[in-house]
Amino acid sequence: MSSSHNQSAPRNQHAITDQVINWQQSHGRHQLPWQQDVTPYKVLVSELMLQQTQVATVIPYFQRWMQKFPTVQALAAAPEDEVMRLWQGLGYYARARNLQKAARFITELGEFPATLEALLQVPGVGRYTAGAIMSFAYQQHGPIVDGNVRRLYCRLFALDGVPNTPALEKQLWAKAEQLTPQHQKPHADCRAFAQGLLDLGATVCKPRQPLCDQCPLASHCQALVQHRISDFPNAKPKKIVPVKDGHFLLVRKAQQVLLVKRPGAGIWPALWCLPQPAEAPLDAELVGEFSHQFTHYKLQAKVWSAEAGIEDAEQAWVDAANLADFGLPAPVRVYLETLLKA
């Protein structure tokens, strides 16, 4: 069923906006660390960390990050190794590099951008992050659509279409533009509206077993009226995830292991890692295996005992006790920690 004839009247839109704000003020989350003494920089850091990552996982990383890099200028000036080390374990490492690129751009600019248009010029800042900064940091009109908001709007307006396709995204952003408060008024709290959408998606309009009886928008929800909650968002076509082999070298000297710094592009950019040859070395002994699930494929890694690493790479001999000082990919760190404890 198409939703094109289900356009909400403006009066309905104001009711939805007000109900989200009222619900957030009494039932939403208010104690998250990035909600305290809000600054545009805190919002930028938290939003990039929260991409693809659960709130509970992000909290300790955010707290450590803000202690180490309390200002955008501190992050801009930090060595890349230090940035990557603090990020390790969060995955999707391009986010850390984007965050530092953004910090350097803003520092050079001399001030934090304060309009949607200016924020969209910052490296690594897309439409969602720009909207979040406008709403949370500046209390200004800042439409947002992320996974939680997408699910909420798809159900609320019975929007058919495969998530992340241009046709559906266009409809979702149009809804976001309509519903997001235009500017700060006593009853139009931009920050509470944006946070309310995220909180509703995370705690009420959940992917499975949503708590429709607790939802402040139940009376407006087209999917609920049509008894089609489980249809939204529409299921993505199933994809077969390919498996790729990877080969790594374990070069040891007493209690030390040889690490090399990976290039700035490709998987695990700029992290320290076991040397990775293009193929399995001849006549080498297989000493271990590990696997890791990336977004688009599964890595099946084999670790081979070797006498030397690979040339043309920055390298370091690292003692077992000093592994924590190096930014390593999580599966490599787990493998080495297990090996070196044995």
C-alpha cells in the first residue's frame, strides 16, 4: 500500500512534534554524557562515535576521548597514532580519521560552523550529523534521519520502500523537514524533539516487539491502524556475504612481536598490525587463525610463523606488556593477547 495519500495535515504535524517533545521531556534520556554542558564539539564527537555503535558501548569511549581531547583544537593537534589508539575497539576506523579531519578544518576556520550549510562543508559531516549539531548544540532547525528515525517515520506514515534507496530517503527527509521545529520557541524545543525521535526509536519503536501501547504517537501511526507494524521498514533483499582469505605473519623475538603500520587507505587504515603478505608464504608453519566480520565481507585470517616481516612499511618490535600503547584492529589484538599470555 502506498503512503502518498497519507500526507499529514499541518495541524497533525504540529501535534506530532509537540507530543515527541512532551514525551522526551518526561520519558526520554537526559543523563548521557554528551547531553551535559552541550557544545557543538561534543555533539560532533558523540554522533560520529554513535554511527554503527550502541550507546552503552560509546559512553566510556566518549568519556576517555573528552578527557584526552577536550577541545576541537586539542584533537586537531593530536598525533594520528594517539587518535587511532583511543578509538581502537570501536571499529569503522574511518570515523576517527574523519573526526580529526573535521577538527583540523574547524580549527583552521577559526570558529565552529553554526548553520546547516556551513556544517555540510566540514569533512566527514553529512546531512544527519549537521542536523544533529544544529538541534542539540544550537537549539535550531536541524532535521535528522538515522536508523531509529527511519524506522519511526516508516511506521508512522506507512512509508513503503527499501531503506537507503533514494526514493524512500527523499520521503523521509521531507517528513523530517516538515516535523522539525523551525526555531526555538518556548514550546518548540529543537533539542528535545531530536532527542525524542532517537529515544522513541531506541526504546519504544524498536525493531522487534515495539511497545506501541507506550508510544505517544500511537494515535497517528498509520502502520498501527493498518496492522502492518512488522512490514516497516520494508525488508532489504538478502545479500550473500562473501568470505575472503587473509594471511598474516607472526615474527617473534624473545617476548616481542613485530608489528607494521598499515597504509592510510583500505581496511584498518593507519593502525598497527601483523605484517600482511599478499598470499600465504611458502613452507611456512600455520600457527593460528581468526575471523572478522566486516560490513561487506567476512575475513578468514591465517597466521603464519615467519623469520622476517615485509619491506617498505613502518615497523616496531613490541613487548607483550606494551600492546595497549598501539592502536591495533580488535581481532588482531585479541589474537595477540591470547597468544602472548599462553
